[in-house]
Amino acid sequence: QVQLVESGGGMVQAGGSLRLSCAASGIIFSANVMGWYRQAPGNERELVATITPGGILNFADSVKGRFTISRDNAKNTVYLQMNNLKPEDTADYYCNARRPAIGRTYWGRGTLVTVSS
């Protein structure tokens, strides 16, 4: 059974920082592209950041220079460090595991980040 469990969400003032974690089980973690997506009320889910098994990073333009993504294959965990948070970063943040070679994609249940002005 595949599980992606996010943690670290909460409420923070603009300019503050949060670190999200996603613990994965039931997958070969090191073989998956891991990512973070977010969805604000009334909006579609959008990419925030991804990291490949080889460590190649990709970020949405809106978070470049503020967010960073990392992974610890020994702990089956992916992180999203969010700095200089803005009210427009307020959303549910979802962990994603994707293994294109076998056409599998998995999602966590999300963690809420609220940034107040």
C-alpha cells in the first residue's frame, strides 16, 4: 500500500518560513520523481517544485529564489523549504511521487499552508 504523508503545514506571517516534509512508503522511493504541488481555493492544482532521482530540480517561476526542494533517499522523505512566504502562497500543498517508466503517480492528502499579511 502506497502512502505519502505530508507534515509541516501551518499558519505563518508574510516573510516567514515553513518546511514541509513528505514521508513515503510502499514505493521504491529512489526511483521516483518527487514533487510538491499546491491548490488554492478556486484554483487548479499547480506545480511548485520537483526533484528527479538524479537530483535535477525544477521550480515554478512564482517560487524561484524562495523555495527549495530536497530529498533523503535513506529516509524516503522529500522536503520543501519555503522562505519569504507571501499571502499568495496560501494553499493546500500536496506531495507527489511519479515513476514515468511504469506510468505510476501517487498523491498525498495535503497539508494546509496559510500566510497572513
